[in-house]
Amino acid sequence: MKCVEMTQVSHHPWGELPGQGVVDLWVVQSSQVKVEVLTLGAIIRSVSYRGKDGQMDDVVLGYDDLEGYVSDKRYLGAVVGRVANRIARGRFVLEGKEYQLDINNGPNALHGGLRGFNKAIWLATAVEGGVQLSLTSPDGDQGYPGEVKVSVSYKLQGETLTVEYQAWSNKTTPINLTNHSYFNLAGQGVADIYDHQVSIGAQSYLPVDDTSIPTGEIREVDNTPFDLRMPVLIGPRLKELPGPGFDHNFCLSSPRDAWTERHAARVCHPASGRVLEVSTTQPGVQFYTANFLDGSIAGKGGCRYRKHSSFCLETQNWPDAVNQASFPDCLLRPGENYHHVTRFTFTTV
């Protein structure tokens, strides 16, 4: 008789935000992986799994207490929205009307605004194998049109964490949802990721201007430091890049390609044997090497998170798509269902 492995799901209060309510911590655990999720920001607080030495380590950056997440400005572990990544000058025109968003990243709008989805308390309910979090973003929230209902579910089966995003709006609005977890497969708090190997199955990437807005060109990765189709060691490759590191969208599909799940990326840390594989229905993945962490953040256990201490694989639509007609469509219209799936698989070699 085949034994069906059960995922255990539990939750408890983790803290309280004055005027906003209680924040709960949900624990979703299989025999291989343990994931902690907060109702604040639908944040992945931790992911723990064994290295080849049998040691359980937490591989996601974060904070020991609620106050850390409340004052966080680097989106550690959070779901970001209504629109992840950057919108040039925080402006876009929709159905003949110009919208101006808050500017919170140089001259641009980043990750949904000053109080994006990462700062909201989501409503959580248990689902089989995990937790579903939901949120209603009112019409005009952070300058965006339409009331949007959002749900994000985290389900763990064995070694795979499936993140499913859905949204509905009563007015046409741009939308782009992702999770902004920072990973270090040697264990969160380890100094850098230079000894990690990365591969990303993208034939092209988006060059950016000096404010990190895509120029509009879709550039082949051939003969550039952005060719990550075969595994490369991150440390030496970072030295070949102009600028502080990777913070670029890798194109996993072309505009108007069919909705389907594709392999996006694989990261391996040979010393611990830990591997992270990512697949997604999204057309892009932002590979980010924590270029703007500067040691000012005191994370879990008092660890100082510094530049290149971690990496993000933010599965998403292409940045600034609302202003770039040649990019995949980022508009959600009334009557449509926004739906994307991203899978993170945590294994050991």
C-alpha cells in the first residue's frame, strides 16, 4: 500500500499592529521542507530544509520579530503588488486617463507604492497542504484604478512549494504579482552567494537605463554576461557585470506566447548540496543579487545582511510593461481572472 505523505498546517498569533490587527504565523511542513508564512504581506518568513550533512537550515532572509517586517524597506519575503517592479516616473495612461503613482525609487514607482500589498494584513484560511491568503485593494489604492480582490496560496507537497496568484478587478488596472524572498542556500546570514551556481533558461534579457527601467530592447544573451543557460558560478560572473550586480528581467517567453508553466531557473550550492529549482507561468523572472542590501539591516539572529548576501528569483511580467506596448500585456480587465503559478522545489544533491 502506498503511503500518501501529509503536509501539516498550523498557525498562531505572532504579533499585533496597532490599528491594523493581529498578525498570524502559519507553519506548513512536509517531511522534507518547513515553510513559515506571515499574514502581514503574505510574507514567506522562512524555508528550512536539510543539506547533504543532514543539517536543517533556514535559507530565507527575514527578521526575528514583527517590528522588523513593519519597518522593512527591502520587501524581505513579501508578496509585492499591485504592480511588482518599476513603472517609469510612476506614470501611465489607461483608457485615455493619466495616472500618477507615488515615486518611491529614484524617479520611479516600485513594487506597488509606499504602502503596497507587502504592508497589508491578509486574511488567511487553511487549504489542503497549505494556506490561502486574500486581500481587497480598494479603488484608488496607491493611485491605481479599480477595486481588486487578490488571493495567494502557498501549498507544500513533499519538496515543492507551489505559489498560486489570482486577482479580479472591477476596472481595468495594471497588475503584476510576485514573491520577493531573498535566498541563501548556505543558510540565511551567511555572508555571500559567490559560491552558488545559477542557471536561467532565457534566450534574452531586458537591458535597463540608469534608473533600472527597461530601454525597450529585448537583447539576446549570447556572448554577454547574461548568458546563464549553462550553470555559472555567481561570484566570478558578478565581476563581469557593469554596475553593482544582477537586477534584470530574464525573458522566459515572448509576448503573446500561450499561458503555460516553464522551467525558469536552478540554483545550486555545492558545499551544502542544496538546490532550488523554479518554474512559472509568468513571462519573466527578475534575477536580483541583493545589490542594495548594505549591512544596515539586522536580520534573524542579529545577522547583518550585506550586498550580495542573497538572491531573488522574482517570477513576474516584464518591468514597466504598462508603458511598453511591445511587452506582454499587464492589464487586468473586468470579468477576467489574473492567474499565475510559481513552483519552488527544494532538494539536495
